[in-house]
Amino acid sequence: MRKAGLGIDIGNGSISIVVVEGENIIYKDYRLHRGELYQNLVDMLGQVETSCGDRILYAAVNPGAVCLYPGIQKKVQINRISSLLEGQRMLYPDAGSIVEMGAQNSCFLTGIRERETLSYAMNGECAAGTGAFFEDQMYRLGLPLSAYSEYVRRAKSVPRLAGRCSVFAKTDLIHRQQEGVPVEDILLGLSYAVIRNFKSAVVRKLPVQPPVLVTGGVVYNEGVRLAICDIFGLNEEELLCGEEGAVVSAAGIAACACHGKLAFDWKHPVRREVADEEQNMTTRRRHFTGPDRYMAGKSSGSGLTWDPRAQTLC
């Protein structure tokens, strides 16, 4: 009997896919797409269909997937805050705050428990303080991103580096190399720089309520885990940073699809150039037929109340 839900989360650097049935994940996949969105998504969906396609009844996506699903209805696009909260509720129900870091975006949520007032904040346009920052610096050092944690484990000190701006970070990185600072220490210093910047620019004065859940691709970065514990004053038990942290948002999207009985044709994404043309044609049709009836959701802010029974933000 088909009753599972599929969640597709497409970000600037990665694709996450999760299939949930009830409260359980029956399939998950996480992959860096390196700009090859269409081919990676097609490969991942093929594996989903082979593994459990006959069990999937519902499906939803994040707004970032619109580029590959032109014309998709607004109701099957789950916003970032809702997907994170629903994924956290299902996978890490004891969490008190959420730190999320994607390739280009990062956000912090607190007051996420029942009957608490939700507060959240997001980063600006700069990539400093996001996953792309680590990739940029590793590229400058001539190292693969996958080796980051391996190097950090050998670090013996934490040199002070700029984390607020990629340009300043590059300058500091060069200076530290000229001073003979080992690469291992530099990479750990970068992790601390990013988390210090995240705390000052995103978290600011918002309360940090442990346990803190870390989501996004940085869950695989051991330097980030060490820096969060140190800078936020957490012990290991107060940090939730498991393997499923990378797919929290996709799991939340899948759960929202099941709760709302949402569905769309997820098996047939469209190449970006074709999708762009179809989107342009849709825009031109709207220009001649009047305003779009579908209104986008409210912009980011804080002071919202999370009602888990209603599965929405009030």
C-alpha cells in the first residue's frame, strides 16, 4: 500500500532526498551537485524509484527546486523554516535550538519547543559563515573538501583568522602560511572564524537553548562541531550533530507532504535551460492575463509561535 512521502531539498551546493513512512525514514540520500543539478537529481530519483518508488504517494519540494520543476504549484513548496522545524520534530525532538548552514545560506532558530515563542534569524548575502566559505578556502589551499575533518583532527592550535569576509580570510590565510602555521591548524582556525561570525552576525542576542541541533552539510565537518561546542559553551551531549543532520530539511519536507497530502510529478524534472524558458513563458502569460493569484509567503522575521499540532507557523 502506497503511503510514503518524498521530500526533495535542492540547495546551492547539495541535493537531499528523503522518503518517510509514518515517523520513520525508509530512504535518504545526500549529494554535492557541484552545479550539475539536473543530472544529479535524475540519478538520485532513479535510485529512489528503484528502492521504494512503489511506496511513494505524496511528494513536496523546497522553493529551490522550482528551477527543475517549472510551473510547480506553491502548495507543494515547503518553506525553509517549516521544513526545518518539522524535520527536527521528527528526527531530533529534544532539540532546543537549530543551527543550519548551507552552501550560501545559514540560519538560527530557537524557542522551537511546544508553547515556546519561535525566534529566528538568517545570514545576509555574503557567503562567509556558510558551507561555501569552507569550499573556497580548501580550493585556495589545493585540498579536497572531503579531507577537511581529517586535517582538523591533527590540529594542535587555533590561529586567529578572519571569518566575516572571504577576502579578509584569504589575506589571513596567506599570512598564516607565510608564518609557517601548519595547514591543519589553519583549517581549525577557519572553523572557529566561521562560527564566531555566525554567532555575532546571525545569532546575536537570541537565546541559545541546548541541546543544539546542527543541520546542513557542515555536520560532516569536525572542525565546525568543535568550534560550536567551544564558542557556544556546550558539552558533547548538548550538541546534536548526527549523520541525519544533513537531511533534516528534506525529512521535514517529506513529512509536510504526508501531513498535507501533497503530490506532484516528481519523476520528471526539466533541465534548467528548458525550465527557464518555460518560466519565462509563464511570466509573459501572466503579464497579459492579470496578476498572479498565488502569493508568496511572508518574509523572514521573529516572534512567531510554533504550533506542532497545526504543523505551521502562526
